[in-house]
Amino acid sequence: MINFKKEIAQKIAKVTNLNEKELEKYIEVPPNSDLGDYAFPCFKLAKDLRKAPPMIANDIKENIEIDKNIIERIDVVGGYLNIFINKATLVETVLEEISKSNEKYGASNIGEGKTAVIEYSSPNIAKPFHIGHLRTTVIGGALYKIYNFLGYKTIGINYLGDWGLQFGKVIAGISLWKDEYDFENDEMGSILKTYIRFNKEEKENPELTEMARDYFKKLENGEPEIVKQWEHIRKISIDNYQKTYKLLNSKFDSYNGEAYYNDKMEPIVKELIEKGLLKESQGAKVVDLEEYDMPPCIVITSAGTTIYATRDLAALKDRINKYDFDKLIYVVGNEQQLHFKQVFKVMELMGYEKYVARCTHVPFGLVVDKEGEKIGSRKGNSVFLEDILNEAIDKVKDIINEKNSELQDKDEIAKKIGVGAIIFNDLANSRIKDEVFDWDTILNFQGETGPYIQYIYVRTRSILNKAGYTPKLKEIDYNMLKEKEAIEILKIIYMFSETIQNAADKNEPSILARYLIDLSQSFSSFYNEHKIITDDESIQNARLYLTYAVGTVLKTGAELLGMEMPERM
Ligand code: ARG
């Protein structure tokens, strides 16, 4: 595909003798296409060229040698160059690329030979897999697919919280109340009930806490009976999570969680000692980080046990050896910001700065209700992720039964729409913001939602079906796509690859989510203004091809977010 930005930067570099790559970064896309398809702010050059921006703009315009096939016209407005690209070339380059790559359109090989490790989901076993883990699962899943599409070798790690005092609690609880719950028929539910009850009762009864500690100690010491129980609880939990992962289409290459690092902590502690980094503080062993304005990183507690940070240090070291990654992305809530800063700093002090530079903590906000309150048990609404996904599916089924009860494969379609709606809602805004979870918004088929994108996609499919075929590119007269609305669509499609790369650079799937809304809306404006099926065959063919292109990009993009597209709805 022709790279318009690069072309512009090259030509400006020739006139100004400035660095082409730098210049390319300055190129903007104006909010309104009357101001050009691209704009170049000359303010950025004022310092280098020692001239006023409007003068620079005029100079460039006067001396630039443009290829009319690529750049149609340049206007000077104040300190800006407003650049209009050749629309016929745009149409041709986009449609040819689509016809060449189809569902691979937008993919790239910038990640070739590189490994991106993405750690996400990572629920805490024995505790409920609740809505709190929706975001990491969805954001991480999208990044996993996006990096893959960019040519990276991707490794998805589910760093299960499968070690810790919570097991002591559950095992103690089971020993006390085994007969009070239906472990036979509903093991997972009973485990959760036990855990919740234990937490409640332990507040009034400190002996319970002691008991949990004892059990956990037995587990740490490897007492076979207890280890067996732990293994069983872990297995039941993972099996149970699979139902949620299946609904969300989440894939992992490794389930190495915290427990996996039990025997890998001793070496890292030793290494810390050898490197002179561990010091004694109030009975604990810590790495002092005062110099970096952080509280000390506790490695061994005063009770002599390892903790969360110890395991993360061991895990990072292990991943360095195992994957020799180019990127290691931790998709974990914002409240663990400090934890990751500490872990990264300690690894840096140990001499792994080269790898730490490749690590990123990708934080995100909470899930809140319309009133801004964190979604939890207080209001009695369901908080288990699986239940919420099923609720979404049921709600969509109701809508379908009401509006289109004849639809075939209702269940399958309701699943795609319901789950897609939840996924899209999670990714629709920048991740650091709290996600508002409100059914009316999530399932609004007219809003900026997953169902809306699916609806537009289905629209493109039904138009093509109605016409009876997908047109071949060689039958298309590019001159038939001239309308403002058609050009707008093509410009958006042209930006697809850049958008995906941008989403990866910022680890921000919302950039792609917004893009899909823009594309859907622009297609909607197009078919509100122009008939696609018409008597004029050459117009119809061109518009059908455009319709095909929109559908293709919507599908590819939505799937990168983890959604599935229904063919009918
Ligand atoms: N299990 C943790 C939690 O649910 C998240 C794990 C984050 N990853 C890490 N490497 N510490 O809070």
C-alpha cells in the first residue's frame, strides 16, 4: 500500500533538510477533512529553521515537488500545511490491498522474530472468579491477538494465584464444615461458600486464623494429604474457569502460577544476598528502595515466609531464561502499580535492566455501576463472571425472541452478541478509566457498542447476499467511488494497520474499539445516503466491493478484540 505519510515526510525532508522520520511523526490527521486529509504543523520546525511558522509553510509549499498521483494539493493556512491526497489513488491502493490480503488485511510483520509474553487473567484460586478479573482477561486477550497479528510470537501466561493462605482457609473450612455443603454435586460452589464463610467467621474467632495458618504451613512443608487436597482444589477451580474462558475465547500457553515458583525462590533470595541487596528490617528481609522514593520491597517476612513479591521476582527471572522475550506485558489492575514498580526496580538493581526495560505493567481501572460504585456483592447482583456472561446471553435471547423470533441458530448468535457486548464494553474506553457496567448501555444496538458493530457487519453481509455475490476487484471501476461518504470509509480502512500498531504501541485495545465504531458509523452514513443495490451495474459493483471491504475489516478488527461476528442477527 502506498504510504501517504511517508511520502509527505520524504518530500518535506527534501525541502527542509530535516530528518524524515522525525517529520513523519509530526503529521496529523485533521478532525475535519475539509482541512485536508493530513496536516503538517510547521510550528515544530520553527526552532530548527529559525523562521516563523507561516513563512516555513509558504516556503515548503513553494519548493516542494509533489507527485500529483499521490498528493493532489497543498494549502497553507497559518502555520499549517493542509495536504489533500489523490482520492483515486486512495481508492485504488486500499481496494487492491483488501483484495490481496482479505482477512489478513491490516496484518504486518513488524513483530517477526520477536516474542511478546502477555500475562493476563491470573485469578486467585479458591476465591471466586468474579467480575474483577473480567478486565485483565479481556484486555490481555485482545493484546495477545493484536501482537500475534503484528507478527510477534505471542505467549499467553495465566499466572494463577494458586498459592497462599487462602488454601489454608479453604482446607480448614472443609475440615470443619464438610457435611454442611453439597460437595458431592456442587464442589466449586461449596468451596467458595466455605471460603466466604471462613472469612466471615474468622473475624470473630481468631482461632480459625490460627488453624488456617497451620494448614498452610502443612501445605508448604509438603504434607502429602494436604498437598493432595490442594492439587484437587486447584484442578476443580481451573476446570471451572475453563467455562468462562471458553465463553470469552481466552487462550493461554502456560498456567504456571505462583505455586510453580515455590522451589524457584530460594535461588533468587540467594542471588539477592550475594549481590548485597537484602537487608534486615524489623525482622523481615527487604530490599531498600528509599533512594527511589518507594517503600522497601519485602522478600522474606518477619515470620520467615516468602511473599507475593518474592514469587514475582522468581517468575521474572524464570521468564527471562525461558522466553528471552522482547516484551513482557503484565495486565494487572491499577492498584498493583507500586508492586510492579518495586519488582522491576529490584530486578534492575540485580543487573537485569536490559530485560526490565522490556517489561510493562499495563494497568486498568475498576468495574463500577452507573452510580460509580465498585461492583460487588453489596447490592446482591451477581458477580461471578460466568453468571454475568450467561446473563448477557439470556438478555440477548429475549431481545431476539421479541424482534426476530424466526432467526435460526438463536443460541449461537445470542452467545456471540451477548459475550461480544461485554467484551466491547470493557474495551470501549481507555483502560485506565473505570469501566461502567450498565446493561442498558452494553446491549444498546444503536449505541457505541459491540452489538452495533455486529449489526453493521451483518448489514454488510446481507447486502452482499442480496446481490448474490461478492464482486471481484477486476470488475470495479474505481471512479465510481467518489462520494464524500465513500472516501471517508476508504480513509478509515486505509488507517487500519496503523491503528492496530498504535493500539499495540500503547497497549490500548480501546484505540481499535473506537476505530471500529468510526468505521461502522461511516458505513451507516454511506448507506443512508446512497443506494448500494441500484440499476447502474458499475456503481453497484463498486459499492458492493466497498461493502465487502467494510465487512472484512469489521470482522478482522472485532476478532482481534476477542469478539465473534454473527453472520445473521
Ligand atoms: N492473582 C493476582 C490478583 O488477582 C494477579 C497476578 C498479577 N500478576 C503478577 N505477576 N503479580 O490480584
